[in-house]
Amino acid sequence: MRFMDEYRDAAAAKALAEALAKTATRPWTIMEVCGGQTHAIVRFGLDKLLPRGLTLVHGPGCPVCVTPIELVDKAVEIAGRPGVIFCSFGDMLRVPGSRGDLQRARAAGGDVRAVYSPLDAVHLARAHPEREVVFFAVGFETTAPANAMAVRQARDLGLKNFSILVSHVLVPPAIEAILSSATNRVQGFLAAGHVCAVMGWEEYAPLARKHRVPIVVTGFEPTDILQGVLLCVRQLEEGRAEVENAYARAVRREGNRPARAMVREIFEVSSRTWRGIGEIARSGLALRGEYAAFDAEKRFGAARMTASDSAECLSGLVLQGVKRPADCPAFGTRCTPEHPLGATMVSGEGACAAYYRYRERETEGAS
């Protein structure tokens, strides 16, 4: 594929792996905070190219995986109400809550539709003024601009039957929470290139300085990731703790200013609960007061719903980089993509799903 093959070149990947072997003189642990990067690492066996002692662990980089269980329950409850068209990206349909999932809600008669854009939901609201149309707004900073634009457009069109169920989370506070944890073993980070394409990388600089950790903005192809690891290891070996941009073809320091402005207009920073992790202060986005009419939780009175995660599921520890998928006794047996205990097994970006798909039989040596 044009513009893709060069970043999957085996010779280039081997050269980067050799450079890493020459650079790393001691054990290091590096975390990638992106589910897409996790799948690339496992799919292409990038961790197997690394020198002994250099470990990659997987962080809370899957927005579907960190959507709290009580919010999934709210989605299922709202989707089952008469007169509601509930819209979502397809990867949320089988994420389990304590009361089932959206796919089961559809099987039970709910009008649940997979869409490709929040603007699809706006068009549905315009075409069906007699129905309530709800969009499940899940994601990191990457999807926030489009969701903000959907709310803006609904307001401009005067739509009274459109709302969003918000589950937006922010990456820097999650990194702060991981680094501040007593169980932390991460010494460097690969930051997700698509998030930084929107938000830039200036927010990471205070984290790098405060915790003395290198943070490298990284792409998603094999050579992107190996290059990011190499830059991170060089900093660790040299005692540096800086933000480096290894994804300059897509990321600028300031990010996408119009997109950031759109997010600031519609959303405000709020505390947010992360599935399997708990509440992290100022780690999410919520609709500003002037846009409260588009808040599905308030519109449908679902704000007080609570639920608990499965006691058997270790996804929270996987998302924090403390455990690996194969460390879970239920992995591949009681928990599979067909019958998942947690979101990390069913999501297309989940670490457990990646290991099940590419390394189902491996129990040792995975990262």
C-alpha cells in the first residue's frame, strides 16, 4: 500500500531492533497508551524483537475498554425505551455491562443502530422528529471534535430530539494516575499519535518534567513503534526526560487548533470514572451548562445509575500495565471474544482481544 509499506518494511524494523540492542544497557519498562499500538505490537511480534530486559506494557489506551460499566448500563436502559433510536459506533455494541449489552438490547426490540459518525445520528434526528435520537459519545481526545460538532450542528438546526451520552476521557490525567500509583513500574511512555494530532503534545511536557519520564509521540505502524521505543530508550540511557515527536508527519506541537477550539466550546473538563481503574480527577469531558439540553443522562434521568465490575475480570490491572492478559485465570477459557467478562476482550483495541487473536496459546513471555 502506498505510504504504508515503508513503515512495515522488515529490513527497517530489523535495523531499529539492532539499534535498540546496542542502546539498551539495562532493563527498562515502557508503556504505550494506545490500543491500536497494542494490537500492532502483538500482531507483528514487535516485542519479540526487543533485547532481553526491555519490556513493553499496555496502558489504558482503549476508550471502549475504559468506558465505565454503569455508563454501559445507562446506554442499555436508554436504548430499550420506546421511541428512542440509540446510535453508537459498532465496537460498543458487545461491551458487557451488568445488565447485558447493546446488542442484546437490540435483540430485545430496542432500536440500536451502528453508525460511522455522530453526524449520522444528527441526520437521523432531523429525519425522525417524532423520535428521540441518542448518540453514545465514547473516546479520547481524538473523537471529541466530531462529537462537539454534532452537538453544535444539532443546536444550529434547532433539533430538540437529539442528545449524546458522554464518555470522553483524557490521556494526560491517566498517565499522571499511573505514575502516581504505588504499583507503578513504567519508566517511559509512547504517546498516541492520533490524540496528539488533535491536542498537540504540550500537555505532556509538565508530566515528563515532574516524574522524570521520557514521553515519545509515536505512530501506529511497526517502524513507527520501534522508532518510538528507540528514542525513549535513548533518553532513559542518557538520563533525559523530555517529550519527543516521532510522528512529525501527522503531529504538530500545538495540534489542530480549530478542533481544540470546537472541543472547548462544547465541553468542559470534569472528573471521570474509568472502567477497572476508578475515578481520576479532571480526566474527562462533560457538556458545558449551556449545552445541557443535549445531555442524554439528564434528559433520560439516568444519572444515578451505579454498577460494579466483575470480580473475576482483571481488565483494570491489565489497563494499568500491572498484569498481562495471560495472567488472568479466565483468559481464553471463561473469557473469550464470544463471551467476554470485560471490555478488553471484546473491543477491537483491547489488549486481551489482541492476545487472544494473535497469541491465544501463549502464557509466558508476552508483553
